Amino acid sequence: MKPATIRDVARRADVSVASVSRVLTGAGPVTDATRKRVMEAVEALQYVPHSGARSLSTSKTSTVGVILPDLYGEYFSELIRGMDLAARALGYHLIVSSSHDDAEEASAAIRSMRGRVDGLIVLSPHLGAANLAGSLAGRLPVLLMNAGADAGRPSIVVDNHGGAVAAVEHLIATGRRRIAHIAGPTGNLEAEARLAGYLEAMAAAGLPTTVVDGAFTKASGHEAGVQLAAMATRPDGVFAANDNMAIGAMLALQEAGVRVPEDLAVVGFDDVPLAGLVHPGLTTLRINIAEMGRSALERLVKLIQSAGAADADAACEVVRPQLVVRPSTNPATQNPTRASRASAAAAVPLPEGENP
């Protein structure tokens, strides 16, 4: 059987199509008797309103577009999970697309969503792509994520610089002095801020720096771990720019016979679910990824409901990471004094005054 149409509902209820539309959309007055007949017809025919047709008349789709640089990995799945929970609670649906970290693909994704969504969340750690999103979206409300504090549009950013400083200071507090950094990809705003925080904290402590290139993937972290394990003067601490690289590095170190944390302590960034499940558990900077996704979706819906007016009082929301200490930096088996200092730093939020 063919699905029932709005005309079928109107015939069964013995009312006009316009009356059915007013009952279903709530736009315009109808009598209680008419509403009752229409809803009985809807139930009898199992009628489902066509969202595309409804959006033409209301200019609303109840759909939000989300453009990510990638769809792979725990970070993005947690982010989407938080957005999806919030969208469901607010009566919205998600359309998710990947830019594959490419400006041309990002522009194609944005163009494809125009007319199909009420607003856009664009996660781009490249300022050029973020500006592109704003220019292509036209009057569509846009919320940027991780595009830098000076994006000039409603946005949510992580205090990557402050988090990196906290990571290095924690390693120093456990007695580590030869601390290396596994950096994220060149041109990535988050990676650059985390590198800058590492360099600043090491300079403040008067310690030498060692930077190994990475790409935010477990494979690149494993490759960096192989390099670190083979160094003539091996580091005794590592701050990786994200958990994926930290986990990859720990695997490579263990394969090389380097004990974590006894010989070398490791800190990551993000606190993806796997960070607490690996052995040893990974010390990291928690940003509560799912909660950040929920907050982003709720904020975009507010922009949509306010006709896209930017919230000048909170144009850039800064998420402060929290240090979570786990066994990858717990040196209790080596030095009890170190361990007591490390435990004091566990789950400490960054000071409110720190900025990216």
C-alpha cells in the first residue's frame, strides 16, 4: 500500500488540506472538533508528515548539520554521541559529514547542506576552513569548534595551551626532567597551541626540549615511540598532543622493553574512553568530549531560535581541561616521594584566569 498523504487525511476527516496542515503544524486556529477528526484520521491512516514538504511551508527542517575533519576515532564518536543525545532531547536530527581535513571538501559539504539544515556546527582546527564555513553558510547560524579563540563567530574552543602547561608541570612534579613532546600535525591550531604550551612550560623550568612529529593517530604515536625508545639519551617523560598518539607511543615503548611509568612516564590529551582501559591507564587532560558535543548542539539551537543572532556576551566559550592522573605517570614503585606529589595533582582543573 502507498503511504497516506495529507489529502487522504483531509478526505477521511472531511476537512480541507489547509485545516489538516494547521492541526499538524500548530500554525493557525482550529476547533476542537476539527482537531479531533484530523488526529483520528492521522491515526487510522498511520499518516507520517513529509519533513521536506513541511520545511517548505515553515522554512524549518528541525535538522542540524555537523561537519567534522574526520569521522574515524573515539574522539569524534564521543563528540557525535553528545550532540545526538542533545538533538534528540530538543527534537532535532543530525546530518553528519566529513571534510577529510580539506578546505574544498569542507566547502562542498557546506553547500550540500544549505536548505537541508537549520544550522551548522563546523569543527575545524584550521582557521582558513573556519572562515570559509562562515562565508559559505550565508545567513545560516554557524557554531565553530576548535577554530581558535579569535575566530570572530560563536565558537567553542579548548584551552589547549593551558592544558599542555598542566601536563608538563605534572611530569616535572613527578621528578621527570627529560620530557619530550609528540606533536600534532603542522597547521592544526590545537596541535600548535599544545606545542606552544609544552615549550613555555619547559622554558619556565629551564629544561631542554625534544619534539617528535606526529599526526594525531595511534600509528604516528607508535612511530614516535620507536624513535624515543632508540634515543641515546632517552627521555624520562613524554607529553603527547592527544591520547591516540600517547597510546601508540606506550605500545612502542613496551615493545622496546621500556617500562611505563618506571622508566618513562606518559601523558596524553582528551581523555577518550580507551585512555582509562589501556595498561597502564593513561594520565591525560580531560575535556569531557561528549559534554562538549552536547553543549555545542544546545548552543546552536539557541542561535537558530534567535534567528541566528550571535551571542555577543559569550561569543567564544573556553573549555578548561582537567588533569586526570592514572598509572602511566604513577611512579609509586620507584619513588614514594614522587608519587605523593603526583597524587596531589590528580583531577585538578586549570585556573579560571588562564587563556589559550
